[in-house]
Amino acid sequence: MNKNLSIDEKVRDFYETLPFNIYGDLNTAVERVKKINLIKIYPVLKNVFEKHEIKNIIDFGCGSGWLVNSLAYNNNSNVYGLDLSKAALKYASDVSKKLKLKTTLINSNIFEFETNLKFDLLISLGVLHHTNNCLKALNHICKFGSDKSFIFLGLYHKYGRKPFLDFVRKLNGMSEQEKLRKYKQLHKLTDEKHLYSWFRDQVLHPHETQHTYKEIHFILSKKGFNIVSTSINNFEPFNSDNKIIEKEKELYEYGLMKIKKNQYYPGFFIILAKNF
């Protein structure tokens, strides 16, 4: 990889080589979209779709498109997906065409994206921490929300991610094949192409940062968003941000326990916020 490239260029080229989270062929991807029940994967979204009018949705960093295509397949909303990788967007587009969906796919860097459209649901799962400035990226995407929009955000966590990163550091000096063999012992995916895309994303990625609830709360509150729920406390109701800030420190021990049991744990946290 060219060391003179910017962070965003390195990330773009990384995903041009192999988009993240893809399966063996398009037919497999199409069937997966048909079978996906997003409410089962993300139950916290149930209330959002059932009790609120969600006309326009955008996924910042849609990658190979499983989420945007699933949303377009199962909802009447206008669904947009943005990504800087042309290879990932082609895969997403091919799946969308096979399903005859109206997914709108946009090739753009998040920081360069501009539109007059306002979205009722802004999504970014596992993406902003790969940009050159995660918090600046979050600040930027907030402006595309409507007056009563939701943000569904997923990031690597400062405490929860550390045990996995320590595992990865122990792989230094090994060949890629040796690293892959070690990773397979944790992450037991059956589709080899799918597994390899995860391995690259988790072990070989050129750039990532880790974040805390407090950091995200600060940005969102400045932009008029109130955090409704978070995976840090299993999306249970809470009335104190300080309790969440204290609880998130427990994620280190949880991640450590998972790694010691030879179980994959990425150290990832999700936040659902609403613009009031």
C-alpha cells in the first residue's frame, strides 16, 4: 500500500480489493436480502419504523449494500446508500438490480457529500471510525437529518475493542495465512469468502479509531440529538448518562472474557438518537 496516500484513499483502495461482508455469489446475496429481518437483527429499530413516518433513509458507508437493499426490499421508504468504494457499490447495485429495487447508490467520500435532501433515518454502522476524523464525520452527517430524524450509529468502543486489538497485536510477524488461521479460531463463519472479508476488515485494515459514549453524546447533543438507547446497557431505558459512562468501562472485561473463551467479540457499540 502506498504510504503517501491519505487515510481516506488507503481505506478506499482497501475496499476496492475486496468489499466488506460479501458472500460467494450474487444469488446468495439476493437470497440473504430476502430472508433478512432487520427487526430481529436490530430490535431497537422496531419502534422507529412502527411509530414514526420514515420516508427517506441514508446509510453512510453502505459497503456491499446488504442493509440498504434489505431496507428497500422490506420498506416503502426512499433508501440511499453512500460509499467511497466503487467495487462495493457495484456489488450492491448488482444485488439491487436482481431484486428490482429502487435503492439509490452514491459514490462519494462522506466529507464531500452534499445534498438538499433531509433524511428521517441516518445510519452509519462500523464506518465513521475508518475515516480520517470520526467525530468530524459524525458532525457532518448530522446536518442531513430532518426535524424529527433518528441516527443509528455503530462504532468501535474504546474499552470493548481493546481485548481484540491485543489479540491482533500478538499476530505481528506472522504471515497473512497464519493470521487468518488464528482469526478462524475466533470467528467461525462458514462461507470462506465472507470470512476472509471479515478477517481483512478486522485484522488487516489500514486505519481505525475507537470511541466512547461521552464523545458521541457531546457531538450529538450539540447537533440537537438526544440519545434514546444504546447497546452499552442492552438498549434498556436509562435516565443518567453518567451511569452509561460508568457501565461502558465493563465492556473491557466482557471483551477479555470472550477472547479468553476463543469467541469473536469486535468491541462494537451502537447508539440510537433522535432529533428533538
